[in-house]
Amino acid sequence: MPQPETALQTAAATARTERLARLALWGVPSLWAVNVIVARRAPGVVEPYTLALGRWAVAGLLLGLMARHELWAQRQAIARVWHQYVVLGFCGMLVCGAWVYVGAKTTTAMNIALIYSAAPVLIAVGAVLWLGERFRWQQAVGVVVAMVGVVHVIVKGQWTALAQVQWVVGDAWIVAAMVSWALYALLQKVWSSTLSATARLAAICAGGVVVLLPCAAWEWGQPSTPAFGTEALGLVLVAALAPGLVAYWIYGWAQKVLGASRVAVTLYLGPLYAAVAAYGVLGEPLGWHHVAGAALILPGVYWVSRR
């Protein structure tokens, strides 16, 4: 039986760890917002597929080094389901990676963040239709509200003049990436794995590199492709480390300390952080359609994801 002093010290240490985890979580959305800034900085510096290839090659290499013993021990199991990692790599690294960079050429960072914030809604709907999970009426209301918010951002608030709206092709690329992210999340639930989170992500990165290589090679053959210089390398490293490894490890550690449901709430801060970063770093104007869209999307996502 532990002594009273020992029990008090343990409780105090646990409380300090929880406070540190809660504090660290405020930084995770800012790290993910970095990828939106990278996407807007990339045009003219590095092409989308090349940037995505470099990002996930670096991240996959580092993850592979961390989980090298497990990956080698599970190599036969990985080989038996290699197609799963290729499909997940296509959805998570090519579409959700390169297509975001393609869309960022013509749309704004705020639009990227707000449209992407509706992905949990699609995941919830897919979980009901595909995985047979329960769906309450509050969640149905959340789906409608969030989708209205997404459309409001895309049409720039011009509901009464939809015929005159100048659609930005970048918004379509971001919507496709958002749908692919939902598919990526659902497939990970459908395809269970005995690998640890680190090893599995390393294997998915390998699948992503495989599907990204031909696309990047095509870019390299285009006369308009800029030379890969120091600035391009910097964007690749920033994208691989900040919104990739660092955010991933902080999120995973905090989830162990605080629990998944409490940590998931911080995901709703992503659009706010990205909007602030776009305004402060890129000088993008903040329109009322962004504010209205956020006011619809964020409560809708909350209603869908709450228990």
C-alpha cells in the first residue's frame, strides 16, 4: 500500500502532466495550419506533386527509422496487404497532400481551412452508412448545418446570385481532398492492423511515395517546372516536420494522457488558427462569408462528433 506522501506526489505529477498536455494541445492546430501557409507559399517555388513527394518521403523515412525493428518483424504481414497501403497512400498523401497544393494556387488559405473542417462530418456519415454506427438526430442537424457552411464559403455568400458566382477551381480541388480524407479515415477503420501507429503510418507513407513518384516525374518533365532550390527544400522540410511528425507526436501523447474525446475538440481550432495565420502571414483579407461559414461549420462538426 503506497504511503500518503507517495500518493500525493503521484497525483501532483499526474496533474502537472495533464496541464502540460492541455497546454501543448493549443499548439497542435497551429502546427497543422503551417501546411496551409506552405501550400500558399509553394506556387512558383515547388510544384504540388514534388512538394507532397518530398514531404511524405522525409516523414516516412523518419518514421521508418523509429519503427524499423517492428517493420522488419512484420514485413510478411505488410506484404500480404500491400495494396491497402497503396490505396491509403493515394487517399492520404496524394489527394489530401498534392491536391491541396494544387488547389492553393487559386484559392485562399482561409477557404482551405474552412472547407477541410467539414471532413469529420463526412466521416460520421460514412461511419453510419458503411460501418453501421448509430446516428442521432442532433448529428443529422450538424451534417446539414456544416454542409451549408461549406457551400456558403465556396459561393462566397452569394446565395441569391448563384448564377453569377465566379467559381474558383481551387475550391473544387480542396473539396475533393476533403472527401478523400474522409475516405482515408474510414478505410483505416475498415482495414484493421496489428502494427503500431508509428509503423503503420510509415507503411502508408511508403505507399504514398509509390503513387506520388510518377506524378512528380511528370512535373519534372514540364518546361514550366521551377528548379528545385533552397526555398523549395525549406518548404518540404517544414511540411514534413511541423504539420507532420511534431503535430503527430504531440497529438498522440496528449491523447494517451487526456483521452481521445477531450483531445478531438481541439481539431475545431484548426480553421481559426489557419484564418489568423493567413491574415497575419499572407495578408489575405477576412471576408464576412468566411466568418459566417465558420459560424456554421464549427457547430455542425461539434454536433456530429459529440457523443
